[in-house]
Amino acid sequence: METFKVKLSSGREVEINEEAVTVLNEYVRTQITLEEMTRRLGLTSWEEAYELIKQVPAWVMWTPISIYKRT
């Protein structure tokens, strides 16, 4: 899987790698909270998590991690 980075307004860059995609997949498919996503991705606040969700393309969040692993 090719990784890419998302730059947040706080200046922090979040690498979208296999681990991050796994968390994003779980977020869109289940009811984990923004606070839980913040903790698992090492962000500082739920606002950063929300901003990340707004910036990551939807297809990245909805594509199963097993498909990413094949490429």
C-alpha cells in the first residue's frame, strides 16, 4: 500500500498508512467515537480527528484493508 500524508490546520502531518486505514475503516463501519479514533491515531483532540476525516478521500475509508494489502 502506498502511503500519503494529510496536513492538518494545526501543522501536524498524519501519515495514512495501513494502521491509519484500519482505524478509518473501523470508524466508518462501526460506532467508535472521534475520541477513540484520536487515541488510536495519536492525535491531540477530536477536532484533529474530525479534520482528518474531512480531508481523507471517502474511498480510502471505505476500501477494506485486505484490498490494500494485495497491492
